[in-house]
Amino acid sequence: MGRKRFKKAGFYFGFFEKRTVPNIYQALFLKNAQEPIYKNTLFDSQTKAVQWYIKLFPSYLDFERNHHPELRLKKIFRVKGFAIDIKVDSADTYLSTHFKPNFRTSLRRRFKGLETCFNVRYAMYHGHIERKEYEYIMQNLHAMLVRRFNQRNDKNMVLKRWDDYQQNTFAMINKKSASLFVIYHDSRPIQISLSYHYANIFFLAIPSYDIDYAKFGLGNLGIKKLLEWCIENAYVMLDMGYGAFDYKIKWCNTTYNFEHHLFFRQSSIISRMMVGYVSTKTQFINFLLAKNINVIYHRVKNFLLGKKKGLPPKYTIVKGSFDKKELSNFTRVNPISNTSYEHLRKPLYDFAYAQLEKVSSIEIYEAPNKKEYCFIGSSQIQKIVVES
């Protein structure tokens, strides 16, 4: 219905990933700012009357449009976005004003646990990265995403477009329009955040982590580190985009609207019908989402698909005392250096976190049945049974 009469564009991802802006916008401003963060210097007056259907424009941006008497603007709400409006001088100040004491205590415990249990290094690649390190990080980020979304029995648009990210991000990092933040355990990336930068806006686009380290809350630790970096580098917003995930709701201090913008000819019946169609369709989608139809869909799909792929195996802790004499028939194993035992990494890291003990100092023994394992720390012994 008249779609060919409209020039279509996705604003949000084009703006950050490709640094493109539809030329209906003459200038872009952060809300309440005087100076534009973007100005169209290549505008051709002959294109003024072109009709546009622009998806996902964030309402934290104001704009000046290229006017034409015939064109009207219809804004249609699509989804909420989440962000941190940075008005503090330190991440610790934000934590103290935004979070309750129990969360701050939990965050400190997780940082202490991570840095006690592992040899940890934090790295921000923005402005320079070697090709070899870039490929290694992106390979790990891809593996994390595959494993995470297999865990959820879900599809992911990032993975569908992975070749684009792989090809384009290297140059963007070296031009300071993108970055990779990495938490390393020794030389192994365990949490990675791919982000985009435009003026003083920091867009956290693709965060992920190794689910074997889930006990340490790496997602929250990563955001804390990114907030520190944003403040140190004079960013005014840490944008987390749409998708009402717990970590976004928890960390944000502001929300905004993603809107579809339709610039259309008021005199055209077909154009007005197109606007009505898009508006009704979008409202219907929003209605279904408000009724949690997507949640029901995922639950049914997970039930039908059965066992999820890529999950660490479940295990049960055996209660009661354990005599070291039982180890006479056990074999010592190392899940960090030997991939045949990588299924033991999560229970090992869970044990290390509970004991606040260096992973490298914990001994692991395997029973002859290859289902029972014993973790021996400096002061505690734990026996587990791993499910098949």
C-alpha cells in the first residue's frame, strides 16, 4: 500500500553503526543542548519533498528538519529505550545515589570475588587495536553469543548480521567510532562489550559474557567499568537501547521513546492511508507485547525444542563429610587446561566464588564413574555429582 512512495531508513543502527542520517534531518541535538551533534552539509533542495518512513528514532535527540510545505510529520511510539543520563563525577557517586546498599554490597563482593579467584585484566580498545587481538576478541564474542542464545533457545539478530560486525568494527575502533571493552581471565576474554560512539553519546550495543562465570555477575561488573570510562572521558549518556532486560532496568536512570517518523504528503490519500496502516500495525504489535505474547511464545518454543544446547551441565552438591582416603581411586583433572573437562569449569568457578579462593590453588579429582568429582580448597572440600 504505497510503500514505494516512501523512502525507508532505520535511524538508530544507521546512526551509530554506519554514521548515516536520512537527509530529511537538517541537524540533530541532544535534548536541551544548543550545539548540534550532527549537521547536514550535503542537502540537495530538490529532495525536500521526498516522503520518508524512518524507524526507531530515539526521543533523546531533537532535530531540525528540512521543511517543505507539503510534508507533515507523524510520530508513532514503538518501544522504550534505557539509558544512564550521566550527571555525576564518579561511578561510585552514581552507585551511592542510584542503588540501595544491598546492591552496592553485592557488586563489591563480586568484584572482590573476581579479582581474588582469577588473574583479571580490564582492557578498553578505543582508537587502536591490533588485527590479531581484534580477531581473537570477536571470535570469543561470537562464541559467547552463540552459547548464550542456544541457552535461551532463541535467535539473535546480531548473529544473523555477524559478518557485517566482523568486517566493519575493526576500522571503526581505530577511528574511535566504536570500542571493545574486555574483562580477561589470564588471556581468556570472559566478558566483552561492543559499543558505538557518537559525539558524547556512548551506545552499549552488544554485551555478552562466558556463562561459566555467571556467579560473578559479569554483566553488572562490565557496566560499572563502562560507566567509569564514560565519566573519565566526558560522555553525557550511556545508552543501552531497547529490550527491557533486568540489567537495563536496574542501571538506567532515564527512559526514552523509540519512535517511527513518517514524513508524508498531507494532500495524498494513499500516503495518509499508508500512515494509518503503519500506525495501526505498530499499535497492534505494542498491544501483543504488552500482553506478553512474546514471553508465551518463547515458553512454548522452549518446551517443544526440549533440552537446550550449550548449557553447563547441572550438578548436585553431595552433603556430608568427605574422607580424603576416598581419593585413592580418583584421578586428578584440570578443566582449565584440558577441554575434555571444560564441563567442570562452572562448578569449579562456583566453588572458588563461595570460598573466595584462587582457582589455580583448587585441586579437582574425578571418580572412576566419571560422574562424581571432588574439589579441594585450602579449607573446604566439596563433592559433586554431575548430571549426564
